Amino acid sequence: MNPRFGIDKLKVFTPDFQLGETLNWNHIPNKRKSGELETTHTPITTVNSQVVSGEKLFYNAPHFVAEIKGGHFSVTINPSKIHQSLTSDANHINEITGSIQREIRENLSLDFDLSNSKLSRIDFAVDCELNHNTSHYAEIIGGMRKKYNAGNEYPNGFLFKNTMHQLMTYDRGKKDELDMGYKHPAESNLMRFEARYTKSKAITSHCEFRSFSDLLELPTESMHRAYIKLIDLHWNPHQTDIEFKPLDATVLMQILETAIQHYPRNYIQAILLWTAQTNTGINAKELETALLHLGKHRTTVKKQVKQYNKMITEISFMNQRINAESIDMQILKRSELINQFVNPFRQAI
């Protein structure tokens, strides 16, 4: 399946609105703070020359949330829920937001200029069916994370964020079943990537659009570029190889003494097992020097070092075969993710 791209959520705000009445609005009044004798009344807006005070007015609808606070009106819209699929088509977005604007005018007695309203949040999303279930790619996504990684929010997911924007991945099919109330939702191969700009300052800094009208007038490629910027900011596509820890000579002597004491016949195997478990490297020269220092006969040392080298060679041969298959699989997983969620939209840059 080809990836589907679109706007999952957007929020606009404006100080330019007219409110006729507050009948259908929910009103949160000001609360008296600790130590205050009287409640401080904060103006929200004006209705027919009368000041309405409180924390805010709000209205929750199935496909939008409206709010008046501090002299500003804002509305959060989920175009993908209304359209029942992801869309970035300007006509679809305009039709969806236009119907919500009419509903706000008719049910909430509020009129506002949607075209010139500023964007304060926009979430871009990509859905794609992959070759395997989403957990198959967890190691790849987790291994690419940068310092912004903040755990997960949804099934089989990763969340990368700071105060201005977020990048999230998760199992979209499993989340849909959770939302429908399934007690045992099944894992799926439908993965979602979401790139979220959560502050107007972030949109101003990284996007080519500022207002709602900009969003509709600019080509879809401008949305692709905004999506890719968050991919680059939060996601590191380069795996980091495991580095062997340097081993202090004193520690090496202690390890050898312990191994010889407890495993006098098999201390070379014991040392190899310890180095594998601790990602520690001991070369043949270090081993030879340490054994001689412990008083082992030179002939014995030569024999043990030869055995050590032979075992290292055999282990390396097995590791090469196993790692080659593992690395090939990792490359395939990573390439699939990049080809589905990154490359189709990077072409816009």
C-alpha cells in the first residue's frame, strides 16, 4: 500500500471575532486563590457591551473544540476524522472547516474570519501498511532516537518531543481497536508517523505557512517540507555500533586470578564468556603479558594464548554469519521505513 499523507489536526486562533450570546457555551468561572479575600474576575470577552469574566468559555463537539480565553477565540479541528481518511487536499480541508465555521455561527452565535486566523497547531500524519507487524520495527525506530525521546503514547509506539514540536509513531490498527473498546486488540502492520507542531512559534520558525489561508493557497509540497523537518529534527537514521570498553591492566589481573582460581582447567573459556557479557575486549598480547606476570610457565602461556586465538577465530566466524543475516534484516527494515515514511516527502525539499 502506498503511504497516505494528510492533516490529522489543526488549531487556529484569532482576536477578531463577534459573540452574540453565551447560551450554549460552557463557562468556567474564576476561582478564588489561596490568601485572596475576593475572587479576581478576569475578562474573557464582551457580549452586547457586557463583559464576561472567568477562566474561559468552551464547547466540545465530536469533530471540533472551540474556546474563548484572554480575548482570543480558537478552534481545534480533526479533518481526518471528518473526512474518515487522511487528506491534504485544499478543497477537502476548506469544505470541512467551512462546515464547522457555519456550525459555530449557528449553534454558538459566534462569527470569525477563518481565512485570516493564525495557526497555533498542525499535525501531519502518514499511514502505511508495512510488510510486518509494527513491533517488528521497534528496534530500528528505537535505535534511531535522539535526545528528545520521551517514551511512548500509543501501542507499539515511540514519542520524540520538545516544548515546540513532536514526532510520534505507533500501531494505528491496534489503536483503532483500543478506541473501539476491544479488550484484547490485535497487533497490525498499519503504522502511523505523526509530525506535530504544537506552538505557533514553531510553525512560524519552520513552516512556509502562518495563517489558515496560507495553508490552502500553498502547494501540498509545503506540507511535505514541514513534515520532513520534524523527521530530521527528532529522528536519527544512523545506528550506533557497540563500542568495546577499555580494560584496565589491574582489572585484567583480577579477572584472570579469579578465573584461574575457580576454573583451573577452563579459565580461558571463562574469560571469553565474561568479555562477551561485558562488551570488553582482551587481545592476545594483553592475555600473554598478564599470564606471565601471574607466574605461568612460558610454554603454558604459549599454549593458552594459542587456544584463546583459536576460540576467538571460531567465535568471529560464527558472529560474521549470524551478524550478516541480522545486519541484512536491519537494513531491510530501515530501508522499508525510510522508503515509506521519508523518501516520498523528502522529494519536495
